[in-house]
Amino acid sequence: MAYLLDANVFLEARKTYYGMDFCPAFWRWLTVSQADGQVFSVTQVRDELTDEVIVPWVAAQSPGFWLDADDTVAMAIHAVVEWVNKQGLLDPVLFEFMDSADMYLVVHGLARGDTVVTLEKSAQGSKKKIKIPDVCAAVGVRCIEPHVMLRELQARFVLGPIHEPYEGANLAEISKDERPRPAAADVQEALLRSVPTGTD
């Protein structure tokens, strides 16, 4: 099982808790996790990532990060479309979903047995928008939030004395005023030793 990331996972991470200027480890972790076969997204999500800050990172990723539809995915589309058509929604709502990256995330999850990762919230019964968690629940695809994925994959972002850029970063622009602080690693290691692990 792998994890399929929605566009809002990337965009909210960039804007909030995992900004590229102060948490490059998150973005490097995504790259490494994709190489390990754990984290992916779809080409339709890639096409939505037009934020000028995130574009260089997107371009630097392996083509394998962004999954294309294949015959298995094409077969899974029918199950998703069948459920959507039974919801009694107006055509504009149906067409918006069927033409979106959201549908392809769910379809890939169904075809591959993967987990969809999104910040969207369920809105069962809504007549205005089809939400990813509701479709996932209906067709049997697991759907979680990013922090759950990070815990399940045991992601760990540890401070160090040297700022390591993520792939595609322009370090000179991101951290013009940053200077190495040799004591940072020692401080972080001391903090980590003081945190209970629950294994004693």
C-alpha cells in the first residue's frame, strides 16, 4: 500500500507548517518516500500545483512521482462514476468532480489499493460539491489526513547544523541571511534524549 497525496497537502504544507524556507526536510522526505515506493500523487494533481514557490520542487521530482492512468485505473473509473451518478446532483456539480484531480486520486486509490491523503473534510449530503472523503468511503478507499500518514510512515524531521535544501530549491534565494549554527545539532540531540519514547 502507498499513499496518494491531494494538491491541498502540498499547498497547505508550503503555506503553513512545512514551509520550504524553514522545513526543507519535509520536502526531501517526500522525494525519498516516493523513491521508496511509499508516496505518490497523480498527474492531474501535478497540473494543479502552479504556486510559483512550489513549481521548482514539482519540476525536480521523478516522473514516477506523478501517476498516469492505465487500464486498471480506467476500469476503476466506472465504479466511481456509478456512485457519483446516483447522488442526484446537478450536472455542473457532477462535471466539476469528474473533470477534477479529486476523481483521479480516488480512482487510483481504488485501482491500486492505496490510501488517499487529503485535508478535505466529509460533507455527506452536500448538493454543492463532492468531497474526496465521501467518495472514498462509498467505494472502499481509505482516506486520511497528512499527519496520520506521517505517523504511519514514521517521518522524523530533526534539526541539524547545516541547512540541506530540497530538490529544486534555490538556497540562495530561500535563505539569504541564514548562517550555519554548529550548536543546533547538539541542542536538538539533548532535546530528543529528554523526550520519553514509551519503550522503557
